Amino acid sequence: METSHRIETGDARSLSTVADDSVELVVTSPPYPMIEMWDELFADLDPDVADRLDAGDGSGAFERMHEILDSVWRELRRVLVDGGIACINVGDATRSIGGRFRVFRNHDRISDAFERLGFDPLPEILWRKPTNSGAKFMGSGMVPPNAYVTLEHEYVLVFRNGEDSRQFEPGAQHRYDAAYFWEERNRWFSDIWTDVQGELQRLESDDLRERSGAFPFEIPYRLINMYSVYGDTVLDPFWGTGTTSLAAMIAGRNSVGYELNPEFQALFDRRIEKLPERSRDVIERRLQAHADFVSRQRAEGETFDYEAERYGFPVRTKQERSITFYEATEAYKTGEGYAVAHEPVEDAPDTRT
């Protein structure tokens, strides 16, 4: 199996190189309106943003920033197939503007925008970010009433394009090959994720670090496995350092990314130098976690009625029998981006004891 990964340098408000109905899944984390690190970017795209911030008009700046994002969401409506899914990772913002401290509810504003465009909202995920800070409170601390809780969570907003779920021919093999484990389903499809660690940016340039967000690999990797199948195309209109494309490469999907800053692609070349090793590590961790699950259940006296056909280990449900893992064995540059060769994994941890 071979997957293709295209990176476009350009403004995602016009996904001009992406055809109608050509994308099955969108996974992205846009710049968060009213987070100070993104002020300059939004102001470059619309000078009225800077004017409103300077005038202390927080609500007006917030709305102008979101109107920029709205143009991208309209393009997603066009390029997503019927039943395609859009997953938007976003956090709310707290900020003092014009002497007034308040929260700016990005997740609500984005949800409203998608519904106005005709997307159907699906249950969202709350990503609870771990923190080691002992100073969690803002405001007056131990003296009421002027303290404020800190925001230690972000949202993964999930939307479906169209009225119905995607349709597949009966017994579509590429769909069943892309199955996940029963215990993974129970963890991944929980509405609260507490087991995803934040990720520090490891960028050589301070300027690039200031213009990119820390998007943990585990988030797009899970979402790609949850909402797409082998052969699908995943789009990230705010590509940044390419974490969604990296996750798509390891998950065996195609990808397209849009990014305003061309410098990030050179950094991505270095990120995929060890793609085969990282691919093996991710797959081995999933297989070992399943082997550990089987061992625990058997120790409690449970039995398994099904077996994975390729690997011979027990699985909990009939739908898992065709599960197949593809290792990324080689990545090379093409005229449009990258191609990745994948080979099916043939061995798995021993679960017989």
C-alpha cells in the first residue's frame, strides 16, 4: 500500500487545489482567537482586528477573528464528502481587554458557525490537559469573590457534513481492515480524554515556535483511526508543523495540508526522517496494550469468542477479526509532497498464556 501526502503553501480560506467532495476527514487545530500569540496573524489577515484590540473592543476583535475562520469552514463544506467528518481542536481564551477580564468562548462560536453552514454537530470530546502547576488560580486567590478558575481543557468539536453517515458497500474490506480494538473504542470514544499529554514544541527558530501551536500527536492519530478508513484522505487546513500529516502517514491514510508559512515544510522533512521507527513504535504499543488487555481479562476468568485472522490473537468482537496494521516502511519526497510505502505487519505479541 502507498499513501500520498500533499502540502500546499497558501491561505486555507481558498482551498483552490482541493476538489469538491475529495476529502473524507478533516483534523485540525486552528489559531485560537483572542489568544495573544495569534493576534499578529489575525491582524495580518484583517487589519481591523488590530484596530479593535487597540480600541479595547474585545468582542469586536473576537468576532472579526472568527469571521476569518468562517471562510475556512465554508471551504470544508465544499471539499468534504457526504457524511465526511470534521474534527476541530480548539480552546477557549481568557483575557483582559479594555480593563475587563472575561472568557472568550471559541468552542461555542465555532459550533455556531458549523451549524449555520449545514453541518450536523456530533458529541464532542473534552481534552483535559495534565498540569503540574501548584498555582492554578487567577484573581484574588484565597479571598472571595474575585478568583477565577483556570482553563485546563480544550475541545475536540466533531461535525458531520450532510444528513447521513458515510455509506460503504456491504463487507467493504478496507473498512474492516481498519478496525480498532474493543478496548480502544471504549477509551477513544469517551467524551473526556484524561490520558493525552501535552506536547512541547521542539523548533530551532524562536520565531517559528511563536507561530505554531503544540498539537499532541495522539490527538490526530486517534481521530484518524476513529473517523476514517484505509484509502481515505485527511485534510488539515492549518497544517503548522505537520502533526496531522505525520499521524496520517503512520495510520496509513492520505493527507493534504495547507500552511501559510513555507518554512514549516523544511522542518517537517526532519520530522519524518525516522518515520519507520516511529511507525513501528506506535503499532507495537497498540499491539502490546491489546496483549496486556487479553492477559488481564483471562486472569479474571473471561474467555474470547473470536480471533484476529491475520495475527491469531483473541479479540472481543466479530468486527475485529480482520484488523490489519500497516507499518510505514519508507517515505520519500515527490513533486507535490511525500509518498509513503506501507507493509502489513505480520507478527504480534504472544497472547497464548
